[in-house]
Amino acid sequence: MAIREKFFAGDGGINILAAVAFPVIVSEASETVMMFVDRLFLSSLTPTHMAAAMSGGLTCFMFMTLFFGILSYVNAMVAQHLGAGKKSECATVMSQAIILVVCFYPVLLCCRPLGIRIFDLFGHAPEQRQLAADYFGILIFGGVFALIKVCLASFFSGIGRTRVVMLANVAAMVVNIPANYILIFGKFGLPALGIRGAALGTVLGGAVGAGLLIAAYAAPGIRREFNTLSFPRLNPPMMRKLLFYGGPGGIEFLLNMMAFNCLIQVLHSYGKDVAAAVTIVFSWDMVSFIPLIGLNVGVMSLGGRYMGARQPDKAARTAYSGLAFVAVYAGVLSMLFFFFPHALIRVFTRGEGNFDVIVPLAVPMLRLVAMYVFSDGVYLVFSGLLKGAGDTRWSMAASVLIHWLLAGTAMALTLKFKLPILTTWLVIVLEILFLGIVFYLRFLGGKWRGMAIITPPGKPAAETGAPPNLHTPPAEGSWDG
């Protein structure tokens, strides 16, 4: 009983974090499954198709990251308004996000020529370059659905209705996987579209997920509680606040993804066999990393709500609850990566390819990934808390610096010193270990405790003893039950 009260029960405990974060983890896991199966299907064609999907998809994602980072801060702003008892302001925050989506999408479309130029810049094999360009070109036109999904998912995460996000993402996955299979291989009388079919299936799944979130936002229960169907109007103070606090996160996300994309393109420049090995390893790395983004969202949401109610100790307890989850999750995956790499890599070796070279490269690389899985989790937990509290500028600077250190190191070791891929990979892994350490030290410094995005009405909740509104049940007739 004492252990349960210390770690699980009460505000900030594992039970409450799990209730908010678990549906988001499932949501992110469904995104992981979609990308993983996408690459698995394409590996049945050739390893080059699989590598091109990673290169093209990552480049498309890179161009959306600035917008994603800004729109995802809807989560923290909505959470703090809810925690401060300003429920009526939650839809106002969302209205500003809708206006931004309308502005962002045309800018995104203008990035298409630049994205294709990137594949030429890094000197990829001609076949891989063309396949990556085809995949990228279709995905970027479907980017509007991704933008809609991000802002609506952030709203529902901020108000604690994360089951809505989970159901929408699972539905997108259920549509995406069979659509990819049918379109890639040409089933039921349709032509085999290869990598173009993979991109079209991904866009279709995203459209379904976005449509379900729109339906949830307009549902009677949510509409009555938050007045969500009021016509989106520009609210300059709220817009400035969203851009001020979300902007650093968006810039961080963009610069980090630019660094990561640069890292991948440099590693792919070693040749088609190395590109295939890198893609296989990062496909499994994605299995460990992306679900933890759900934990990051949960910590940001709960931490933001506690900070809005002026209860930093409970926000800190939320982070430690997240850390306990990371320890178990990372421990299991690290053992799988270290002890069973051959079995995991062989999943991708069904098509035609030079697997006598690819597998011996991928095995030691996957074993080295086991070294940094826990560090990734520490970074995501404490960056979620810091951003939820409003410590976005320091988070941006630290994260961007470390990610570009990784990219710069890879470029120097590969292009200047011409070192073997495994030597370059070992240095990259050692640098990733610093990411979690740096963010944990910032958390221990405690500067985030004095930050807040908004001021609660009346006395701070910490003085009155009133807890933030973490347990409000869904209104009758709301979409999630």
C-alpha cells in the first residue's frame, strides 16, 4: 500500500499520467506501425524502395516540423487555461491554430521544389533519387491533413480527452495498411503503383484520421462544454502568445529535423547497401522512440495543467512518473536490440537485395542503438515538462545544439575523413547519450518552477489548495464517451 501511494496514487502519480499518456502512446504507436509496415511492404520490392521511402518521407516531415511545433503548443496552452479554470479560452486557442493551418499550407506547397533539390545535393543513386522524389511529392500535397491532425490532437490532449486522439489514429492505421498493400502491389484489379501507392495510402489514412478529429471537435458534448463551433476569429493577444511560446518549439523541431535529415542523407551517401542497413536500423529505432512521444505529450499536458494551477511539485512528480515508465520500456527494448538483432533485421530481407552485405552492417548498428534508448526517453520526459511549464527557449537552444553536433560530426567523419560507417555510427551513438543528461540537469536546476504561460484568476491554486481540473468526466454526449 505504501508503494502504491508513493508512486501510483494521487496527483502526478503513475496512475494519472498513464490515464492521459497511454492513449497518446497508443496513438503514436499506430503512427509507428503505419511507417514500419510501409517500409516492410516496400522492402518486398527492393531495399532501394525502402530507403527511398525513408529519405522522401523524412524530407517531407522536415518541411512540416516548424508548423507542427507551433501547432502542437496548443496542448500546453489549452492545458494551462483548463488548469487555471479558464475553460472558455480553450476554444479561442484552437481558433488561432485553425487560422495558422490556413496560412501554413500554401507555404508548405511552395517547399516542393526545394525538397527535390535536397536529393540531388547529397548525390544519391539515380534510382533512389527518383523514387524518393515521387514519394515526397505526393506526401507534401497531403500535408494539410497532417496539419489538421496536429492542432486537433493537441487540443484534445490539452483537455485530457486523449482517447479521441487514440481512436482517430488507430482508425487511420486501419485504413492505411490495407490501402498501402492494395496500391503498392496492385490488388483487386488496380495497377501496381509501387512507392507512389505507398504515399497515396499514407495520405488516405491521414485524411481519415483528420476527418474523425473534426467530427469529435464538432460533437455535441465538446461543443457545449467548450463552444468549439464558434467561428474562428483572430485574437491578437492569444495569437501572439501561441507564436511566442510555440515558435521556439517549432524552430527547434525544424532545426532538429533538418539536422536529422542531413544525418540520414549523409549516411545514405555511403551507397545503396549502407542506405538499406541504416533504414532498417532506424525503422526499429522508430519503434522505440515514437511511442515515447506520447509520453512526452502526456507529461507536457499534465505538467502544463499543474503549472497553470501553480503546483510545480506535482508537475515534477509527473515527470518522475514518466521516468519510471521509460526505465521499464527502454530496458525491454534495449535487451531485444542487443540480444536478438539478427531476427529483427531479417524481417526486412524478403525482397531482392545484397543482404549478405546489408545484414552484417545492420546488426552491430542495432546493438549500438540499445545504448541510447533510455537517454531518448529521459530527453522526451523532461523536455515535455519544461515545455509545459513555458521553458521553451532554453529547450530549443539545447536540443538544436546537440542535434546539429550530431549532423556536423556525421558530415565531418563521412565526407572529410572518409571513416567507415560503423565508426561514424559509434561516435553518433555516444553523442546521443548527452541529450538526456542535459535536459535532466536543466530540470534539476528548477528555473522552470517559476514559469507559467498564464495567470489563474483569483489566488493561485497553490495558495488555495484547489487542485487543477484533472478528473473532469466527459460531458454527456461527448464523442469519446
